[in-house]
Amino acid sequence: MKKSLLLILALVFPLLSFKQKPEAYGVGEWLKFRIHYGLVTAGYATLELKESTRNNRKCFYAVGHGYTVGMSKFFFKVEDHYQSIFDLETTKPYQYLRKIDEGGYTKNQEGFFNQEKNTVLVKDYKHKKEKTINVTENVQDIVSSFYYLRNHPKIQSLDVGESITIDMFFDDEIYKFKMRFLGRETLDTKFGKVKSLIFRPLVQSGRVFKEKESLTVWVSDDENKIPLRIKASLAVGSLKADLDAFKGLKNPFMLTKN
């Protein structure tokens, strides 16, 4: 499990850039996910949304934390911290932090976006160096992309088989990422039955994922658009993550009896 749930979530929710005022989420939202292999809990991941300001503009400040528990810590310890500060209106990122320890593989980076010049200054604290990288106008960091797509106007009107392609900045590069809509399903969760949208992200095969289509994601088919379940076929086995707890949702969490 060399990639944390936070990274999987990020791959699931990239976006196209446009101006809008967020309605799917708000300050105070907190999500918790249980990561498990079958009945065995491997770890948890949380995402919390706070408020901040940058350049005299109101911003969201997202904080993510992923970690292993129990025996999983002895076999493959994970301790990941992610942060992102992004604009309230456009969701364009101003700053991100990625500080991870995944089985001894570590990174400690911080990035500062210049939206006027379309660049990002990446500071690598582990290797004590920095560099400026040119990026596309609509690029997002890992965490900001998760929030941006939840408010995307096309997410509710996609036809089965349609895809969205976006730019994501990750590991000092811009990745073209494609996500295909598979359909709808009523999903059994610990909270009850929830109507969901199903997506299939196309990821790079190789070190972690078995093939290009290794992820399947169920998202609540309501105004919140929060992940309910993630199923990933990894090189070391099958991994699932389920929504385990939440608070501070901007909209009602809709359950169904059907």
C-alpha cells in the first residue's frame, strides 16, 4: 500500500477549471474513511475543511491525514499529511503541502502557485532544494482537485461512458487524468442505503496499480458529492475504503429506502 487513501481520493476527483461559488461543501466539513482488506482494518484517512485568506481573498484550507493502525503498522507503516489552500471562488490552488512516510518512502514538499505566471515554486525540504515549474492555467494540486470536481456542473449530467480529462500537478509534473462515468447504483453503507454515482478513473499502471482501470469509486448522488466507497486493485492485493464518519456537511445526507 505505497499510496495513501488521500492520493487515491485525489486521483478520483480531478477537475476542469471554471469560476463558481462552492455549494457542495463548506467550512467545517469533516470526512473519515476506513481503509480495509476484507474485514481487517488497515488504516484511516480524514479530510477537514477550514478557512483562510491569501492575497486578500477568502480561501479554503483543507487538511488531510492518512495513517495505518494495528498490525498494518508493523508490516507497512503509513503516516501522511496533506494540505491545500485554494480560492473560495475559483478553487485554484495557492499553496500545498505533502509530507508523507509510506513504508520508509518519504517526501516533504511544499508548493506555491503563481496564478498570474502559471508557475509553481516547489520547495523540497527533505533534499533542501527548490525549483520553479511551469504549469497549465487550470492545473490543480492533489487535494484541491478533490473539492473542485464535487462542485462541477457536469458531474450530474454525464452520460454513461462519458469522460472528463483534466490536468493535475503531482510529483513535479502535470498529469493528464481521465475519469469515466459508469452509471448509478443504490449502495449499502453503514449509514443505510444511499444513491450513488459510479466512476472509473484511468490511472497509470505499474508500480502500484495492476492496470489502467484499477479504481472504482462510488460518490453520493446528492448535493454533497462525497465518496462513499473506493475499491482499488493494487499490486499487493485488493483494497477498499468506506466512508466511516462525517460531520459539518453543507447539504443533507440523503438516504433511501429503495
